[in-house]
Amino acid sequence: FPANVPKKVDKQLFFTVSLGTNPCDHKNQTCQGPNGTKFSASVNNISFTLPTTALLQAHFFGQSNGIYKPDFPINPFHWFNYTGNPPNNTMVSNGTKLLVLPFNTSVELILQDTSILGAESHPLHLHGFNFFVVGQGFGNYDPQKDPKNFNLVDPIERNTVGVPSGGWVAIRFLADNPGVWFMHCHLEVHTSWGLKMAWLVLDGKLPNQKLLPPPEDLPKC
């Protein structure tokens, strides 16, 4: 105390945290999901596809083409009543997308649970940073009313936070650690279903604000 919580926000982001479905991989295969689909999970309806080349390696050597796309959405593509009756279409999209942040960007992120295939509490873990939990509530996040109740004086500092079942949580952090950082659900089955994404924090201008090169003996992925 006093908590070094960002007061000025450079980037406001809204992520839905959802379960969903994908088609079965093989026509003759029977999957355990609804109507013969397989269970998937997503952030902003994108189920993360693990690359075969390390993201940090691809970024550092400027070889991202075909490995990842730097266009992770800052909001859901389709608005709906997140905690009400779920939409009929529960299919997710799949991809390896990163959200790019300039060095020293102060971020406010709203994580909204959804009722698709049932509301669940999701423990979201962010690599590379601590963040401040400035607000939370049940139901749908209200951008007009809810920020008035944010705690910007002495919020709790964490690297993992539970997105309430059928609710939302608001966090703030300063992106001052260059590199590629995962954020994922800490329920292993949900992570294996794709409930994860990655941030790409760019270098700053000063030498001590730049990503270090890998050790010479580091095996390539």
C-alpha cells in the first residue's frame, strides 16, 4: 500500500470466457459433446490452436508468418445476453491469434463469463505480470454503471483470478514486460479445449526495455 494500480487506461478490452463446440475431427468418430460435436472452449469465441513453433521464437526472429496472427479481437464479434439464454449456435472459431500491446500500455480487461453450455467459474491465470482486481459482479458487465464502483485505492494484487460463474471480473495491469505471455484457464480440461490466448508486448525504446536474445544453446522449437 498504496497499490500501484493504473489510474489512466490506455486500452480497454472485453473478453468473453466461454465453453462451446467444434465439429468432430473425423466423420466416423463419435464425440462426447452436444449432437455429436466435441467440447471446445474459447476467449472471445476463439479457441486457441497451439503452434508447432514457439510463439516467442517466431516473434523474436521476425518469422510470425504462418505461425500466428497479431489480430486477437479486443471485443466479442457478436454481442448477446452473455448470462441469459445461450445462442443456438455454440460453434467456436479456431486460431493462433495474439493481442499486441506497445510497451508500457496500461490495460483494463473485463472478463465476462457466459452461459453457453452452462455457466462456470474460470480461474484465469496471466503469465508475466501481476494485475489488480478492481471490480467484479454477477450477470452482464454494465460499462455505464459498474466502473463507478471500481476500487482504485487498495485493490488486491494477483496473477490468477476467478471469473465468477455467470458474472464478470475487471483487472488492470501495466504491460511493461516485453515478450509473449499466455493467459489461460487453470482448469486443465478447459485449457486443453482451447480456453487460452496470448499477449505480445513489444519492446520499449531503452536497452533495459527490450526482449533479451535466447541463449545460444537454447533448442529451437
